[in-house]
Amino acid sequence: MKNYRISEAEWEVMKVLWEQSPRTANEVVEALKGQKWSAATIRTLIGRLARKGAVGFRKSGREYLYGPSISREEAARRERGSFLRRVYDGAVQPMVAGLLEDENLSAEDLESLRRLLDEKRRGRK
């Protein structure tokens, strides 16, 4: 799988394809109706994603059917890694500390994070 970044606009197309696939370009355009992009722009985004290898396609009659070549989880993992390297020089602790300071977390969120940290400490993840 190629190493690439998915732009903010391309993420919107990917969300549509993760929701339901395969889809034609017209179906993707219809699903994104109401967004700020024209049909031509959405088609361009699909083409970029296909060139990056994030979206695959096959011909069906006179149309192409598009679907994701990468799972949402894998795309998110890559994005997290890229963000961590670009913004925090790969240092996890300052990123997590910043998120904890900036976000309103419920007691349940904090307990869930505590469990994840405990599991990580014990070597389970």
C-alpha cells in the first residue's frame, strides 16, 4: 500500500465510500450533494484517491464502480502517525497532554483512557 496523505476534502469522499460501496461516481456526487463542491470537483477527488491507491475501481457496463482500498481504521492510523510526526516530532506524551488539556472529557472517558493506559503498561496492546 502506498504511503500517502488524504486531504480534508478527500476524507469526505472516503466517508461516503466507507459507508457504502461500491458506488458509481454519480452516486458519490449525489451523497455529497449540499457540500461546497461541484460534481466535477468530486470526480476529481475520486480520481486523486484512485491514483493514490486509497480507492479502487472496476468497470461495470458503461460506468465505474468505486470502493475504498484501505479501511477507515488504517487510514486513521496513518493520519495519526503523520500528525504525530509533523506536529509533535513523534513525541506521544505532549500530544496526549495537549488533548487532555483542550478537550472536555467525561468521567467515563477518563476511566476508559485509564484502562487503555493500564493495558498498554501490561503489554496487551
